[in-house]
Amino acid sequence: MPRLFAFMERAMQSQQQHPKQFSFEFFPPKSNEGAAKLRETRDELAKLKPKYVSVTFGAGGSTQAGTVETVREMSQSGLDTAPHLSCIGSNKEEIRALLNGYIEMGVKRIVALRGDMPSGMREAGAFHYANELVEFIRDETGDHFHIEVAAYPEFHPQAPSAEADLDNFARKVKAGANAAITQYFYNLDAYLRFVEECEKRNVEVPIVPGIMPITNIKNLARFSEMCGAEIPRWLRLRLEAYAEDTQSLRAFGLDVTSELCRRLLEEGAPGLHFYTMNQVAPTRIIWTNLGL
């Protein structure tokens, strides 16, 4: 037990040096109705004064146009907006054009990701890994963009090993990333140990926990299966027990997520990044529970 407390203290000291920042993630709407809902969500969550908001990017560029337009509208509303930029399946000219377009919009942040290989595509394109994209952004734009990258406390499902995944993350930071947003998780120790392993590699950029509010067990199970996030057995069983009582499931799920957030902040996490799913209530409830 003393060993556990020792690593927690060291690891989180490295994160405590960074000011806490809170941010929200949205996805581009697919319909006029969805666009109207997103505007309402944006306006309500903007009242919480996030450091920035991010807008996701579809696999293989499937929502590229939607991302650009959503980023434009978010930026015009006064929010510091960070588009997700996925490099798989893209060439340098396409990425260069997107970067130049975002500079013209006044965008100052980028979330640089490898992305998933689209179905049926055999070649990755000009970039194979996110560190190559980060390096390209730096070569093309210097220090114009604050670059966020992804981190996986429970390790990327396609990584050959935990060590390889940590080394990949370190390469992204070395290439020029300023900070990281994690995949969501519900195991506090996974995050703490990930930070400790990053310190061993002299990686001390802010590693901001990604937070997925629990409101629906079916959706959560589906998302977790795709991204490799673990739902602890105790949590899954409790959620399944509420399967026919959506109101109780939602209340329990948001309490669990709030407690995770509270403990993360107490341990010294440098903020929280909320996956809003374009909804107001779950994020705002957690925000209120934390007294933010």
C-alpha cells in the first residue's frame, strides 16, 4: 500500500503544475433539427465558460464538411474551438488546405488524431500515425496551433502492447503536442498509473481526463466495445440492474461519473474534458455536483 500512495503522489505532482482547464466536445449535426439542438446545447454550456470546445471529425473524412462548418459557427459564437483533425486516408495537400482554412477562421487549437481506417480502404495515406500529423502541423504552421492529442489510460485496443502504446504517446508529445485528452475510463488507478509511466518517459504535458457521463447502458456498452474502454464489473452489474428503470439508471450513472471527476480533481488532474454527446443536462448535472 505505501508503494501505491508513493506513485500516486509523484505522478499527480507532475499534473498539478498545470492550471486546471475544463472543455466540452461536440459532434457535427446530421440534420437541421440536430443543428438547432446543437446551438441550444452550445449556448447553454457556454454559460459554464469552458476553456475551449472541440468538434469531432468522422472516420475517413466522412464528416469533414460538417466539422468545418460547425467549427466556423462555434468560433463565430465566441468560443475557442478546436477541430478534430484525422490523418488516416488523407494526403498532405488535404491536411494543408484544412490547416490554412482554420487559420483564416482564427482557430488556435487542433485535436490531432490518427483516426480509424475507413471500411474498404487498404492504404492509410500520407500519414500512418498521429505523431506524423503533429510533426506536419508544426512544420507547416509553427507554433500557431495549440495541439491536443489522444491518450489511452487503458491502452489503445490496436496497440501490440502497453509499452508500445506508451511509447507511441511519448512520440506524439515529442513531435510537438502541447497536451492530451484521454479516452474515457471509469478506473481511477488506470489514469494514475498511466501518468506515472509517462513521467518515466519524461512526458509531463497536461493529460486531461476525458469524461463520458453515464446515462444509457446500451450506448455505453457499444461505445466501450469499439474504443476498448473497460466498464468495471461492479459498475456494469449495477447499471444492468437498472435496465428497466431509465430514471434511476441515469441518476446512478451521473452520481458515479461525478464521484470519478471529484476524485480525479482531488488527486491533481489538470481539468476535465466532457464528451457531451450534444446534450446539456448530463454535463451540467456533473458540473453542479462538483461545485464548479
